[in-house]
Amino acid sequence: MFYYKVKIEGLNLDRFITNCVKNGIILKNVRKKDRKTLIVSLNYTNLKKLFAKVDTKCYNITLLKKGLIPLFRENIIKRCGIFAGLTLGIIAVLFLSQIYWRVDINCDNTLIIQNMSNQLIDAGISPGVKISNVNLDELEVLLLNNNPELASVSLHREGVVLKVDVYEALPKDEKQYNLYSSANAIITKIVVINGQQMVNEGDIVKKGDLLVQASSDGKKAVAVIFGKVYITADEEFNKYTYNVENTGEEIEFINLEFAGFTFGKKKEITFKEYEQVVTEGYITKFLLPVKYKKTLIKESEINIVENVFSDYEDIIKQNAYDKAFSLYDSGKIIDTWYNIKERGDIITVTAVLEIEKIISED
Amino acid sequence: MRDVIQSVIDSCDVDKTTLSGNKCLVLVGCAVYLDGCSGIITFTENEIELKTKKGKVFIKGEKMYLKQITKQDIIVKGKINSVTVE
């Protein structure tokens, strides 16, 4: 791998070897093919010494094989231009990737883009600035402080591009001065003092819907709007009850366990329904403790008793009402009713509270 | 290399001899290490004649070659039959 293999042809090869050794050349794997031929391995440094110090005129020296590393070294020297170019290219790419080449500002408003661009230039951020010199968090805070009218500014890096996402805040006047619905409701009464009424009595509105818009002169909308709000809560009940009755004999099995083996009669349950009573313990009568397991099987029958809902109806309704009432916060309870639904064994009781309250809010 | 061989010479029980004041390690049938070799007189596959400061060393064998040769020492490999000193 590291050595050149060289063939030396000539007379008096023994003297040649002695000359090499005297000149400090280390020879390896010296083999004599015949009287006039010698095969020698030597590294690059010794090969250079051979040509420099030893009189090689009388010998015919042929290079048979090049080691991988000498070959690689020669190739590098031969193609040094390409290697230098490649190395320079890599260095250039590494260097250039440390610089922001573009600053993209994303916003719908062109005025804001222009303003933001100027502010970034003032802060020293322009194409060509070193990436490590830009602290995105600090820059974000600076831009937000300089532009209080913006909702948020987000800066992030995508390769060599600095992306600035600008979000405009909604006009405060418009949002603060209107009245919106605070709940899903049916409007029952509207008293508008200032502003433009956007809904009518009997309309169904959802939470967040605009109820009264502020007037164009910039005055705040003032109104009181009542609406019917419904609070519901469910309570579930199993309409069947089960009675277990002993109907037959009681059978007892005893199993003894010792050293992992079980002795005793196997249980064979043939009853339709049964109840098991198992007791375990150790018998100390024996020389060695033997574990015993006593199983008592009681033959029994389960009777289903139906229509017990009527017995518990009031309690279930009260529970559903309590659940619904826990969600109630303000307003006047106008009415209360219950919906009863049956699905298989389960009966669901829904308590509905109808409440009238003010639903307009800023 | 010299140190390694020196340590081998010092520690192992192989046939070790001092030939005319030159340290010599003979691994019979395998290799010969000679310290203090100053030149080669004859070199063939079956016979090698080495010059030392205090005389000549004859190595006889088959398919022999010089594994390494430097100013101070020499390693001969191959089937070694005998090593004699004149």
C-alpha cells in the first residue's frame, strides 16, 4: 500500500544492495529473480534517495507497481489544478453560506413593506450581512417596538434568505367599538342607544356575531340586547335491575397444592349462572405446608326486573337539573323541561334550562 | 524494529547465539535476524554470505529473500537450514 515495487537489472547486484544500505536506503522484500535481476520494495523517500545518492547508470531500474498512497500523491500533484479549484469552491460555498443573500418581507401592505425595509437597512440588515451577526430575537423586538401598529413580526432564516413575516393588527376602533354576541341565542329584545343595529328580534345568533356596529363618526356602539339561551345537561340511567337468587345446592371443592402440583377434583361448572366463594390457606397438619384452596359454588339465577325508571324518575331529573344549573351563570330562568330518550337498556334524561339574559358585549 | 527484536532476543527461549560479537537471532526454518551486518558478499535464493565487522556469516537455506535490510541490521526470511560463522 505504501511501497513502490522496483525491478533492478544489471551486474553485481550484491554490491548494489551494499551501496544502498551504506547510503541509508532501507530496502524491503529483496528477492533475486536470477543473476541479473532483483526485485525490491521501497517507499517514496527511499526511492528518491536511490536516484539521488546511488549511481544508477549501470542499472536498468523499472517501476513495477505503485503503492496506493504514492499513486494518490502523484494524482494529486498531477491534478493539483482541479483539486485546488475544488477546495477553493468548497471554501467559497462555506463562506457564502454564512451570509444573508436576500431579505424577503411578506405583507399585504406595500407601505409597510417599504417602511420595514428601511428600518431593516437602518438596523444594518441588508443582503451581504453575516448570518452570525444577526440576532433574530432582538431584531424582532426592535421592529415590534418601532411599529406598535403591527400585531406581530416573525423573523426566520431559510438557508441564506432572511424571511420577515409582518402581521398587521386589526383597526382597534372597529373591533373595540362594536358589540358582539356573547353566546348562541335567540334575540328577544333590542334597545339601541348608539350605533347601527345589525340583527332583529327573533334572529338566531351565534357567539361572536356582530350585533351593533359603531357609527361612522367613531362613537362607541351602545345597546342592550336580550336573548334566550339554553343550557342542557344529560343524566343516564339503566332501566333494568337484576336480582340474584340461590336456586340450587351448594357444592364445595377442595384443591391441595404442593410443590407446584395440584391435587383434588377438577371443577366442572354446569350451572347456567353461579356464584363462587373461594377461600385459600395453608394446612399445617402435614409435615410440609400444603396450600389448600376451597371453592364453594352456589347455583343461582338472575331475575331481570323491568320498569324501575318510574321509581327513580324524579331523582334522575333532579340530577340532570343540578348538572345544567351548575353551568348557569347569569340571567333569568324562564322555563325548565326534560327530554327523555330510550336506547336499549339506557334511558337518557336531558334537562333544558331556558334563560333570558343580556348577550351584547364589546 | 531493532528494539522489538532486541526485546525478543532478551525474553524468548528460541535459539539465540552471539556470533563473533554480533547479536543474531535464528528462528530455525523461518528467519534470521542479524545485528551489525556491514554488507552483502553473495546473495542467492539458496545461499547468503554476509559481511560483519568481525567476519563472515553464511546462511544456507531455500527460497530465501531479504525481508528488510538497513545500515544496522538485516532480516532474512525463507527456509533456513544453517547459519555458520567464519
